[in-house]
Amino acid sequence: MALRDTHVTLAHGGGGRAMRDLIEDVFTGVFDPPGMEDQARLAHAALAEPGARLAFTTDSFVVTPLEFPGGNIGHLAVCGTVNDLAVGGARPLWLSAAFVIEEGTEVALLRRIVAAMAGEADKAGVRIVTGDTKVVGRGAADGVFVTTAGVGIIPPGRELAASLLQPGDVAIVNGVLGDHGAAILAARGDLALSSGIRSDCAGLGHLMEAVIAAAPGTRAARDCTRGGLA
């Protein structure tokens, strides 16, 4: 049955029919994970390649406002986790997504967040294969918190790490520094001016593969929207 509620209630976290309807309609109906179990069974030919290594990362995402010029918290969560894997030399493959939702959150907002996550995952060539949903009372969370974890595979012979950097190495920066942070500040009203700046947060998996193919001597990489250039 399609979810008819317009706002999330505590019943949606109670483990009953309301929770099932929320999860199936808003989350699994979009992410389409393999099977309907609490865990994902992962299989990929690259896992059996001699010398290949697993990469694993996790992060929690909180942002105010939840939607900002150029994206929303769902967009940020997928891109951030994909990028943590990619800049470490891994090819991102699978993500998990856990949500803490405040009572009273609009279901329409949740749908937009989930749609953004599904779209970014598709662009990055990854699958959201497992997750969790919790609902807390009003005032116990700032709307929606998202925690994601990502698994990827580092091909044999590939090594990217800041410890490999050497004096004289060239640092290449793409894009305009500060767009993401400025977009968030402007959306919060922390800047006393109007701005057309949009977040430039994007998945870097395909870009990193192109960089490594063009410059196999690349030693390290960083996502500047994840902590800044420093």
C-alpha cells in the first residue's frame, strides 16, 4: 500500500505497519536493494582478483538547511562516501544508508532526499544495498541525519596516500575553491548578501579513474568539499 501520510510520526519508527509502509514506499522502493533482508550479500568478480584489496569508509551527514542550492543532504551523503573511496584509489561499489528522522519531517522532503541519493548512486555506478531507519521525537534531531558506509575495491598495484607525497610534487586543483561552503552559508542566511553560488559537490569516481589512467604516477588525492584544501 502506498504511503498516505504527509509527515513522519513516531509510529513510523515503531516497527509496525506504518514503519513498513514508510520503508517500502520511500526507501527500498527507490533504492531497490537485492532482497529484503537486513544484510547484503556482496559478490563481484574483482573481489577474486589476486592483489585486489577492499576499501571501507563510513561517515555521518548533518547539514542545515537540508536542501541548499545545488543539492541536499542525500546528494551530499552519497557523493561524500563515494569520494572518500575514490580519492583513496578504490572503485566504489556498494553503499549502506541509515536515517535518523525527526518526528514531523515532511514525507515529500524525504522523497527528495532519497531521489537525490538514488540519482547520485546511479551516476557513480554504485548500489545502495542495505540500510536502517529510526524516528525520534520533535527536537531530538535537526530534521534528518544520514549515515552512510561505502565499500570499494582497490585494483592490484594501485596506491594513493598522502604519505607518498614528495617535495616538488605538483598539486592540481579542479573547479572553484569554496563553492560548497559558500552555498551552505548563503542558504543559512549567514552571508549578508544574495548569491547565485551553488554547491559543486559531485561524485569523483569517474574523474579519479580518468586521472589515474592519464597520470599513473599520481600519489594522492583529496575531495576539497570534504574538509577543504588543507
